[in-house]
Amino acid sequence: MNVAIDYDNTYTLDPVAWDKIINILLESNHKVYCVTKRYEAIADDIRDALDIPIIYALKSKLEAVQSEGVEIDIWIDDKPHSITPYNALRQAHNPFKYNKWSR
């Protein structure tokens, strides 16, 4: 199983608890990734805190992991809308998508 955890306002809310959870997952032979919307140049604190692969998402988090060849099974994120590409979200919430007006 591949698990993605966000850093800011997710991992940072309780690093001690998240470290325990990450270790349990790793000990169970799962893979854990940190997927963040941070720029790599300003992520020294993330690299210092975590000993798991970090994926930096410049667009959506889904696009970032796909470009790394990773498929995530479980996402842990305080802003789940940052996972899906914006265009896909816009289409999913389009009120006219299923109700076409006819003339």
C-alpha cells in the first residue's frame, strides 16, 4: 500500500504521533511519501523532519505523484482539494455537466 501524507497543517499538527504512524506503516512493508505543495527550495524543515521520500507538487498533488511514477492508495491531507487537478475539480462541480439546457 502507498500512503501520502501532507506536511503543513497535517504532519506538523502532531509530529510525534505521525512519526509513530509512519513507522507502523513502514514496519508493515507499506510505502509512505510526503506530498507537499511547498517549493523544494524552502523545504529544509521537511527534509529535516522526515526520513521518507518527499514529492514536491507544483501543480496538483496527483499530477506530481504520477510524474514520479507513484500511485497513491491512501491520501492524508488537510486540503484534499489540492490532490485533484483543478480542471477535474471544476468539471466535477459543474452544475450544467449533467443538466444540459435544451431549446
